[in-house]
Amino acid sequence: MKKVFLAAGLMMFAGVTLAAGKPCEELKSEIASKLDAKGVQGYTLDVVDRNDSAGKEVGTCEGGTKKIVYTRH
């Protein structure tokens, strides 16, 4: 019975951790490295509020409260 409670507790902790989402700067650097690997040049990645409509959304972070937008120069 203790194992069941332990497993349930661990699963609840993992769910909360996943719901928090990635930090924006970490996700932004991952996206930038993927774009650089594909040879994309002349772009900007910006972290904005979820409701901001500037640029093309390429990712969400911090539990969906912010998003990363891509703009090409």
C-alpha cells in the first residue's frame, strides 16, 4: 500500500513539473540553435506575452503565459 501512495505522489509531482513548462530563455536558445543548424539567417526571436500578436509564434513557455515569436529581417 505504501508503494501505491509513493507512486501516486511521484506522478503528481511529475505532472506539476511538466505543467510549469520550460523557461523562456532555454526554449529560445533551443529554437535558435535549430534555426542556425538549418542555415537560417536574418531573424529575431522575441519573448512576448501570450496575448501579443507580433510575429509568427514558434513556441510557448513558462506554462503558456508567454510565447516566442519569429520575425524575419
